Amino acid sequence: MIKETSISKRFQAFIAKEKKEFKHDDKAAYLFAAPYVILFLAFIAIPVGLAIVLSFTTFDMVTFPKFNGFSNYVYLLTSDEVFMKYILPNTIRFALIVGPGGYILSFVMAWALAQIPHRLRTVLAIILYSPSLTAGVTMTVVWKVFFAGDESGYLNFILLELGMIVEPIAFLQSPNYLFTIMIIVALWGSMGVGFLAMLAGILNVSTELYEAAYIDGLNSRFQEVIYITIPAMRPQMLFGAVMAIVGTFSAGALGVSLSGSNPTPNYAGSLIVNHIEDYGFIRYDMGYAAALSLVLLLIIYFFSKLSWKLFGEKD
């Protein structure tokens, strides 16, 4: 009883403090913030809240949702063999290769471009960034031609001409090749806004820091990058890491677009996003799809917090 009274008093004190601060706030600030708040609630907060609620229900989009407790999560962990055997391993492998790989590649290319003259840098930056401007489904059109499963496919044509194969290989329908092709296409399009942020961060590092470091004994470009460049652009590194994490775990259309089916052949290129679409928009099991979405959200949140630990400001 005493504890409840203490909590009540703290809550009342908090409300009184907020009311007092609200009276002294500039009301125009709330007006300017209103569009963002409305959009945030409409497209992020409310959908996430509804997904959490639906994850504890059985919902087929026809009948009213029925509460089923933790049944969806129990099924996910104990009975969904496809998820445990194919989807989760594929997602982890894809994330561990494309996430860090694309992130490191973005930094390396940004650092390399920062070393060349301005005009050439601008042209090359546009060339590297342009694939990320194209939607993933559209981007795969180029690669579907390259990896086409008949003699018209560029790769098959080259291999046949070299005598390395005797008949065309259906690369995009083969479980042995599809996942590797997905990684190649994902890395090719990984130079997104994170890449531009890193390039801007490198270009804005003060030259005085480098001069002072060389006076203090710095003697190589590698040490320059490790001790000066990266610490001086931690915000850009954090932004690039978060964008890489979100982009990697939300990638799903890639395998489906390349193979032309969902699920992909033998689930070779199926990721969590594809599993969500399978249950949500093909089987219309929205409750289970919502549970999968919440699991994906928690995974992204975990890796985002890990990125903050590595690159976030301590204060």
C-alpha cells in the first residue's frame, strides 16, 4: 500500500512538472512538430502497436481477431520447421555477409573517393550511388539477364564459349547458386545513403587533425584512418551502420524477384521478410505474420543497439 502511494505521488509530481513546463514552452514549436508527430504515429507507432496486439491473436482478415495467447510464438519456436531450418539461418548468413560486407565496402569506397579530385569524385560517387536509387525489384532485372538460365544469359554464354560447361545452368532456379547471387546483387546495391554520409564525414574531417597526428608520430595512412578518420566521423559511421542493418534485415524482395517465386526454390533464398509475406499475404495468417514481424523488429533493435555501443557518443 505504501509502495502504491509512493508511485502515485511520483506520477502526480511528474504530471505537475510537465504542465508547468508546458506553460512556458513556445506553442509554435508544437505546431511545427505536429506534421512529424502525426506521420510518426500514423506510419510507425500505431502500426507497431497493432502488430504487437495481432501477434497474440488468430486473424485471417475475414473474421474478427481471436486472442490465442503465446500460441504464435510457441509455434514459431517449436513447430515452424521451415523457419528454424531455412529462414532463420538464411537471414543470419545474409545479414552477417551483406551487412558488414556492404558497410566496410561503403567506407572503403568513400575513403578512396575522398583521395581523388572533386570533379572525378562527384562522377564516381553518382555512379556508385545510382544502383541504390533503383528499387530492389527493378535492380534485379539487370541481373536476371546476366544469370538467365538459357543460352541468352550472359554468364551461360561466356561459360559455354569457354567450354567450361556443356549445357546452360538455371542459376536463378538452383538452390546451389541463388543465395550467392543474392549476396552479389545486394553488395552491388549497398552504396546507399550510408555511403554518402561516410563520404561527407571523411571530407569534413579537419586537416589540422592529420597534421597534428603526423607531428606526434603518425607514420602511415592505415594509422591515419584508424586513429583520426574513424574517431572523427563517429556519427556518420553510426548512421551508416544503422542503415546497413535496417536495409539488410528488411531485404526480402531480392530472392523472390530473382527466382520469380515465394517461397524461393527449396527456400534457398528465403529470408524473414519473405516468410512474413508468405504467411501474411499468401496464407492470410495475419496473427502469425505479426509475430514474425515483431521478432524481426527485435532483431533489428538488438543490432542497432550494438551499433550504438560501437559508434555512439558516450555522453
